[in-house]
Amino acid sequence: MTIDDLLNKPLASVADDGFSTRVMRRVRAGERRNLFAVAAAAILCTVLALLFVPVQSIGADLNLALVQIAQSAAVSIAVAAVILTLLFEREFIRL
Amino acid sequence: MGESEWLAREAAEGSTAAFGVLVRRHQSQLRGFLLRMTKGNHALADDLAQETFLEAFRKIAQFGSGSFFGWLAAIAYSRYLMEARKRKLESLDDTAEIPDDAPEPETASLVKLDLERAMARLAPVQRAALTLCFALGLSHEEAAAALNLPLGTLKSHVSRGREKLAAMLGAWRDKVVS
């Protein structure tokens, strides 16, 4: 037996004995921590945005836009077209 | 694409199950490698192996191609070096002296044990180079990348390590090895 034969012997196998489970538990805990941090940051940003965004004036603008959309002939035609298409499709399937 | 490489890509896309398969697949080799690096300190080897896998998961997107185990070994070796410096485990230079008290086993059954003892007396970089290139079957290129060494330096560590081992084991080699 030469030095190379000795060195080439594979390392003794190490039994898992729950090692992989422990690693994966820590991996998942880290993932949960990251998820929690992202969710907390998102909530914080939303709250800050709501504090600084002029909600009332946006609400008024939104109301105005909705009224204009409701009064628009083009939108009315489009809605009517969608409804007619759906009705036609239903009848077509029944036949 | 190898299976480990495919699993690493899955893990990079967020599959912890794929990473779990990689952990189960490579834990024995990695812990064996670290056990040899820490000279048989099971607790330290397992701590380092856990930290290695956690770091690997964080950086899994950085794994490109090639030997996944080589990539893991690179993380493990760098963690080992940090820990060794912190704990002052041993001199990290590669000029470790060959001790005079070479082991003299009476039977071949002690050969493996004496290899470990002799390995423990080598400089860490030589121990790592020999283990990766021989016992773990990495190519010289993969081992050089894992240890962050130029190819020529790696080959010289392998060669010097072998010579030192031969000198250390020489005392009994004539008795046991024909």
C-alpha cells in the first residue's frame, strides 16, 4: 500500500443523525424571518404613504373620474358589447 | 447539467425542498472534510458544517456551474479559516515542522488512525488540499478554486503535503507496507 492508496481512501461516512433536519429547520426559520421583515416593511411603507398622501383630494378626483366614465358613450358601448358577447356565448354553448 | 447543479438552480428559485436534498446528499462528505480540518473535533465540525449550509443557501444564486461540492468546500474552508483565526486553533502558515515522534503502529489496522494523526500535523492548507484531491476526488482545478489558490500553488501544497506525510509515516511504512 502506497501513500496515494492511503490518501485515496474515501473519508469515513458520517451518519446524518438529524443534522439535515436541524439545518433545514434553521433555513426555514431564516426564510420566515425574511418574509416577516418584508411584510413589516411593506406595512410600514403603506402606513407612511397613507399619512402623507392627500387621500381626500384623491377621493374627490376618483369620484369625478367615475362619473365621467359612467357618462361616456364609448364606455357604455364597450360594456354593452361585452354583455352581448357573453349572452351570445351562453346561447351558443346551450345549442 | 448534473443533478446537484439542477437542484441548486431549483433552490435558487426558492425551493427549500431542493436545498434539503442537497444538504442530505452532501452532509456526510462536508462533515467528513471539516472533521479532518478540525482534527476530529465533532462539535466544531458540525457547527461549521451548519454555518456552511446556511451561507450556501443565502448565496445559492451565486453558484454557477461545476462541482457543487467544490463550491460548498470553498465556503467551508473559508469558515474554517475564520474560526481557526478566532480560536487560534493552530498556525495557519504552511511551514509546519515535521515532528520527530512519528507514529509507530504495530498492525495495519492502525494505518488509518495514523494517517489521521499524521494529517493533523500538516498545515491546514496542505491537509485541505490532500483531502479534497484524494479522499474527496476533486480535480486539481476544483480544489484550487475551493481553496482560492492558483493552480500551481495548489499542486505544490499537494506535493509537499504528500512528502511530509511520507516522512511522518516512513517510520512504520517499512514494517507494515511491503
